[in-house]
Amino acid sequence: MPANGVCRIIPLGGLGEVGKNMTVYECEGSIVVVDAGLAFPRDEHLGVDLVLPDFAYLRERRDAIKAVVLTHGHEDHVGALPYLLREVGPLEVWATRLTLGLVKSKLDEHGLLRASDTREIDPETTVLELGPFRLEFVRMAHSIPDAVAIVLETPAGRIVHTGDYKLDHTPIDGLKTDVGRLAEIGNRGVDLLLGDSTNAERHGVTQSERVVGEAFRQIIPQRQGRVLVSSFASNVHRMQQAIDVAVTVGRKVCVVGRSMRKNVNIARNLGYMSVPDGVLIRPAELDEFRPEEVLILCTGSQGEPLSALTRIAYNDHPTVHVDRGDTVIISAKPIPGNELRVHDAINRLAKAGAEVLHEDNAPVHVSGHANADELRTIISLLRPRAVMPIHGEFRMLAAHARLAQDAGVPTESIVLGENGSVVELEPGRPPRIVEQIEAGVTFVDGLGVGDVRDVALRDRRRLSEDGVLIIVATLGGGNGGIAPPELIARGFAEPGPLLDEMRSEAARVLEECLDGDVREIKLLQEHLHDGVGQLIYDRTGRRPMILPVVIEV
Amino acid sequence: MPANGVCRIIPLGGLGEVGKNMTVYECEGSIVVVDAGLAFPRDEHLGVDLVLPDFAYLRERRDAIKAVVLTHGHEDHVGALPYLLREVGPLEVWATRLTLGLVKSKLDEHGLLRASDTREIDPETTVLELGPFRLEFVRMAHSIPDAVAIVLETPAGRIVHTGDYKLDHTPIDGLKTDVGRLAEIGNRGVDLLLGDSTNAERHGVTQSERVVGEAFRQIIPQRQGRVLVSSFASNVHRMQQAIDVAVTVGRKVCVVGRSMRKNVNIARNLGYMSVPDGVLIRPAELDEFRPEEVLILCTGSQGEPLSALTRIAYNDHPTVHVDRGDTVIISAKPIPGNELRVHDAINRLAKAGAEVLHEDNAPVHVSGHANADELRTIISLLRPRAVMPIHGEFRMLAAHARLAQDAGVPTESIVLGENGSVVELEPGRPPRIVEQIEAGVTFVDGLGVGDVRDVALRDRRRLSEDGVLIIVATLGGGNGGIAPPELIARGFAEPGPLLDEMRSEAARVLEECLDGDVREIKLLQEHLHDGVGQLIYDRTGRRPMILPVVIEV
């Protein structure tokens, strides 16, 4: 526990992105958790479905946790909440209205809604007193409505945690980043800023969401065939803008993909989206309309294998298909690692005859994160005494740190932490890293949470590179004889002379061992492993995993 | 064989990129092969090192092959040559001087140089008569010097094959794309254009290579620490420009990475690079100089696991390390699929304290391929009667086709082929696809060429996702009893209650079978597979590969 009057800040979660998914604030025996999101596995996490932050620190201090406070409704900020609640028990969860709507639906799916204590933040008026913490909120523009920054008043000083944001001066809902409030908070004095670094390496400012609407208004009216627009299912404003154009040109709108249908429903019910009556049609009704009479909103902008757009691209969707003359707008940017999947989908759609518009050839996407000049503006408004860049890979944090330095923040007051870095802020001193706690990640694979560990992943990688060879040898009981070993190869060789040669080598190794009176099963297995392994390497240059099984009967 | 007077064109090789690696031209019993390159495996090709074009068509017609003609020295255009020569025997190989220098060194490494018949093309003067083909060459600017387009006069008409190019009007060596020659050939009349489509989706024109030099001249002189520049080892002009700045500011130059050292040697020996005496130092000498006295050129711009830059980033290089205050310039763009590896390297370098400049935050890279407006220019100069976009994914070919259409080429004269599409051109008719031949790719894995097939890759994928479980059951001879089955799990579960449960289930299944008098080994294995598989799926939601082994003694 930090000393009295000291506030401890620990970024957690994320794969290489610092504090992306969760940040723990701890002071005088009380903990406030900001966000509880998940990361998406990379190709090297073979077979892993989701990646959770390490909950160990919170598990050991569950009674100290006053609340979980969410900045916005994206999966990487709220997706781990059900797992957190399951692990540490019921908690107070605070979020703005849309975020809460999305989170409740998620908790419901996990059967956790009844046990949850969810409460709504009004960014203009809500003030939370949580132990020694006093929290206020500031509206921020982002690629999902209802995002907020959090101002934490602590005994150690005033901290601003931005969440994800950009400075969109013309957002679709008119709810701009509240620069007036930020300036006022800056006037009160900010001791530490924890700020979104995602686009710190990019010059200038991010374009307004409205730019995408302008592109839609230019592109869609001229099109003859079907128009498909694929985006993140949570990008409510993006969907609204596509729907607005559809209404103008008299196209019906069909929402395809489970998560997008769900989010459209939630957003409409809460008043975040407005669709005139008679515009929406169900996928089953698509057949009743000519291609030029419909606009299809669909998931799959990341090329996810089972998503609507991927199934459409591979001509494997039950209700939607794409023909010559159709237009597909991919209104998103591939998350690093998804590029090839997205390219594959584009190629398939192009082969089907569609023209595919995407970020590289049309202005159909803008980022939700602030570029360098916006970060400079925020620093000018808040004039923080210290800065801790978060939300980004190390190179982005380093770029954010350089911006802060250029803006006059002293080098010793800039903290470049990692996940698990324990940063302490105390009155009148720059924050500093005092220790590093264990902060791995937890893999969710199938139904199992946390039972796949590095050794299993290492095995999977090995298996995936060169396959596996199983050698089954049976040692006869009485006469001490041996049956010809049985070989099973998967993932590396075809049946043929090599397999015969391996079998002979295994038999030779066994005989040699038995002649030398080596009968200990572990030793026999080792000799088989080494002998056959060497043969395979000599013949093929490969190193499959070799699993010798010796059975004594 | 095509009918008399008909020219057959078959794009081959590439993974999703049409005709990127090899194109076969066949007419009146004679074959000219343009390029013999390789593709790089994608993550889904687990454990595969290289991907070769399908040589089957050439293997069956080896006596018809008059020559292999290479457009330029990049791996994806020349890298498969040793494998082709090994498979179909010695061939005449034609290339320009630098390309030939690179190819000879490659053939030498494969022990094929003596058996090869390599001959030099002078783009200004060489005319080749190869059976019914008459070949001329045109200088093209690209990201490697000495690239050429090929003009093939055939009984079916005049064909222009561009190779990779851009319209750089201010290349470093002064050797621009020879637009005058192209215009003259256009005046003679072009029946078919096969053109590079890589950047067909990008608007405007690609910037000149000189732009990168200007960036180097702005960035490097201000830097205090080490400067590292990483680029493709074949980008001779890029390296020259970095060296020129180093010479100006008085830094020594150290070339690190085997392929880069090799290429610098070849390029210097052939006069394509000029480095004043006393500028180059060996890696072992780096210790004798202060950081601000050296510029290091290194491989690894794609984040390749064993490359110099990756080893430097992970502090695992024998002679080069990076400290606070150093600058790393990544003068390349990640090839799709390599993004995460490159990001990892950048993060590591940033953690070591270096400032990393790359395409996203500084103008330190330009593409080697023509953008849309350059493609339009080429079409205007050549005024082809027909166009067949090649060198690109389908979406890029489709974009190139739209540009050709906008330029007035009739739709029926635009051929969108795939690898293995047999396109026939005959006098006075638009080219058309007459059949599709088998044109898979050949995987090189370790020492084996072509022995890893789809089934092995499918197995590797399965293994990589959920691991493997081996069940070894021994059926006793006389009394018909069974020993407790032995289980080996790799890549999915930890030892524990689940393993015990699986063992019990296996025993139960076996007993049930034997009670029902099922003793056929194949059937027993199937029952074990299904029973234990279902249990695992119920408990974990996973589907490891299950390999039951039943042994009768």
C-alpha cells in the first residue's frame, strides 16, 4: 500500500500497449479502476481468443476496490469487465449512458447483469466521492459517442486521465471535446496528465468524423448497384451518416452481423441513433428489393474470419451476395496484424465484380485518436506539471513524451511506464516509478480462462512450424523382443521412403539400447528422440516435435 | 501448343499476386520465360521458408525454352532462378549488368554458376532473336538500378511487358524511365500491354527517389548520436544517398548484414555505387569510433527475425548496439504481413532510447512503383490495343483495368487473368483467356522443395490452434484385458484433473468397445477419438488433434 497522501498509478493489460486496457489508481487504502478492456490476440498467440489484463493485483485487494469507472464503450476498454466481475466479485460500475447500455448487454450475455451494480455518469454534473478520490468527468469526442476524460482529485494532486479522444470540432452529435472545461481544469492546476498516445507520431490534426459523411454523400448517390458499408459495430456516428445518405437517396437499410444489429438496437433505444420508420429492413427481406434500392451496413471491416463481410466476400453468406456493379465501402483501417485478412476480403470482393473503396483510395475513414497537434493543444489547455503518456506502443509514448518536453514539461516530470510499472505521485514531487509488479496477460482460449500458458503456446508454435512425429515402441515382456516401432507423422512428411527410413532408424536405436542393456523407459525415449531427430534433420533440415512412447507389456 | 501465329501468355507464381514472379510467352514451339522470382510465405504457411512458382508447365516443355529474361534484380523476380535451373536444366539467362551481377552471385551460392549460360543485356542496343520472338529492351526507373521493360515482337503482334517501374524524372543515376523510347514504340503500334499494377489504387504520382535523399540531408547532419539507416539490401540508390550524406558530414559508414554487404560489394565492383576511399569501416572497427562519427547501413527493414536491425533492436547483435540519443531511420515500408514485426522492432529501439524515423513520421521512403497517373501516362505513350494488368493483387489489377478503360481501351480488350490463366493473342483479335492450367505454388521448407503439401499445412494449422493429444492403448493378448491408456498432451492442457478424466474416459470407451466385441483397431481408434474429443470439447471448448494409437500384443 502506498504511504499516506501518496497516489499510486498502475497501468495494466494490453499487448505492448501501455495502460490501454486498464489503469489502477490507489490511495489511502482505496482503489479506483479505470477501464476493464481486453486485447486481441496476435498471430503468435496460436488459438487464443481473447487476452485479459492481469487481475492479480486487484484480486489480492478486492475489498479496497471502490468502483470501476469506464471512459467509453470500446471492447479494449470494457470487454474484460465480465471476467473481472467473475474473478473479484460484484463491483460498482460507473459509465456514461451509451457505454452503460453496451456494457449491460454484455453483462447480460455473461449472466452477470443481476449481480452487477451499474450506475450512470452525466459528464456535466456527476461528481463521485470514492474514498479519498473525488472524480469529475469531461466530454471527449471519439469514434464512439459518450466518451469521457476523468479528473481525479487525490490527496497527492489533481490527475487527468483522458481516455481515447480526438479534438473533433464538428462531431456528428454536436458534442465536441469540452475544451472549455479542460481549460478551466487547467486553470485549477493539473499535477499529472495521463494521455492517449495512439497517434502521437502523426503530424497535424485528425480529420473530423464529418469528412466521412461528405465522402458518403459524394459516393453513394452515383452508385447503380448495391452499396455495402462495413465499419466497427460500435461506430454509431459512422453508421448514422451512412443511414442519412441512404434515406436521402431512398435506399432501404439492412444491418447485417450480430454485433452491429445489437449495437444499432441499443443506440436507437437510448436515442443515440435516429432512423426514420420504414427505412430498416431485415436481411431476409433483401430479396424483395433490387440492388440499387438497398444499402447494407455490415460487420467485418477487420476481415475477421466469421464476420458478415468475410462471408459475403467468400460468397458464403445466407442472405447477402455481391455482384458486378456493386460498391463496397470499408470504412475502417486494419488494426496492425489484420492487413492480410482485409486485403484478402478486398480481392475477393473485387473478383466478384464490386468496386471496393477503402482508406487508401477514398476518404472513407478517419481515426478516432488525436494527432500530435491535438496533443499539443491538450497540453496547452491543461498545463500539467507532469505527463505520463499511456494508450499506445512504446514508440508512440516516446513521441508523446517528446511533444510534452517541447511544450516545456521538465524531462524528470515525464514518466514512460510499462504495464505493471507502479508510479507514485506525492504532493509537490514529480511522479516516479517505484517498482515493477508482475503484470502478464491472461489468455482466454475456448472456455478456459488462464489455463493456457507460455509452455503450451511454445509447443503450439513448435508444432505449427514443423509438425509432430510420434514413435510408438512396444517392448515384449518375456522374450525381451521388440515389435517394429509404429510411426505417426502429422504436419511434416508424406508417407514414403523417409518414413520407412525413420522406422528402421527407430528399430536400430532400440536394438542398440537393448543390446547395451538400456531398458529404462525414459532413457529409451531419449535415445529414440535423438536418433530419429538427427536423421530427420539430416534428410530434411526440419525439427518436428518428436514424441517417443515406449510401452512395456 | 498454341496454333500457328498465336502467342500464348501465362502468368505464374505469386501468392495472390498475378504474374508477379514469372510470365511464360509461347509461340510456334518456342518459349521465352520472363522473370523467375519467388514469393515470401505468409503466416498461414507455417514453417515454410520460400514459395516458388509452379514449374510443371515448363518442365513438360523444357526443350522449347529459348531463354529466361530478367527485368530486374529483386528477389521476387530472380530468386527462383536457381530452383528453375535445377529443375529444368541449364538455360540461357539474359539480364542487364547489375541484375546479372546479383544473379551470378546467387547462382554461385547454389553451385550452379558453372552450369549457367548468363548473358548481358544493354538496354540501348541489345536485340534478341529467340525462335519467332524478337526482343528489345527499354530502361525503366525502379527501386533498384538497371530495370528494363521488354518489347516482344511476336507473330501475333507487339507486346510490351513493363516489369516493375515508376516514372522517376529525377532518378539518382540520371537513368530515367525512357519515355522517348516508349513513345516511339507506341508509334510503331502496341497490340498488348502487360503492366505493373502494384500502385494502381493510389492517386497521383509516386515521389522521386531524390526526395529520400533530401530527407537524409535534413535529418542526418543535426543528429548527435549514431545514425542507423535500414533499407532493402538491393536498394542501391537508397544506400548511395545515405553514404553521400555521411561523407558530407564526415561520418564513417559501416555496412551490417550479410546480404547488404554482398550487394554493396557487387554494386561497387560494377560501378553502380561510389564510395570514397577510407569511408567504409568494418563492423569490428565500430568500437574505435564515437557514436556521432558513424553511420550504419543495415538490413532488417522488414523486421525479419534474424536480420541485423532485429538483432540490434533486441540487443543481440555482436557489434552494433543502440543507446539514448541515437537515430534509426527505417527507409522502407512493411510488406503486408510484416507490420507487427516492424512495429516490435521500432518499440524495442525506442525503449533503448533511439528516435525512430519511418514512413509514417518522416519522408524517409518512397515507393518503387508507378501510381495511377503514371499508369495513365504509360497508356497514353504506348496507346495499346489491349491491356493485361499484372504484378498485383486482384484489386490492384481491377483498378488498373478501370484506368485502361477510362483511357479508351475497349472493355473486351482488357484481360483480368489469374496465375495459370492461358491468354492467347492472335493477329487482329483482342486477347482472351482460353483455359486455366494448374498453377499452384511450391513450398520450400528446410532442405525440401515441394514435399510439404496442403495437407501438412492443414495439420500444422490444426496443431497450432489447439495442440495435440496422443492416446496410447495396449490390448493384452491372451486374456483380452486392457492396460490403462497412456495420454500425451502437447500444446493444450496442463497436467491435472482434466488429464485424469480423459484417461478414465479413454478406458471407459475401450471397455465398452470390447464388451460389445468391437476389436477392429481402426474402429477402436475412431471410438477413442470421438469419445475423448467430445469430453475435451465439453470441458474446454477446444478441439486438439487427437491421435489414438492402439497396440495389440
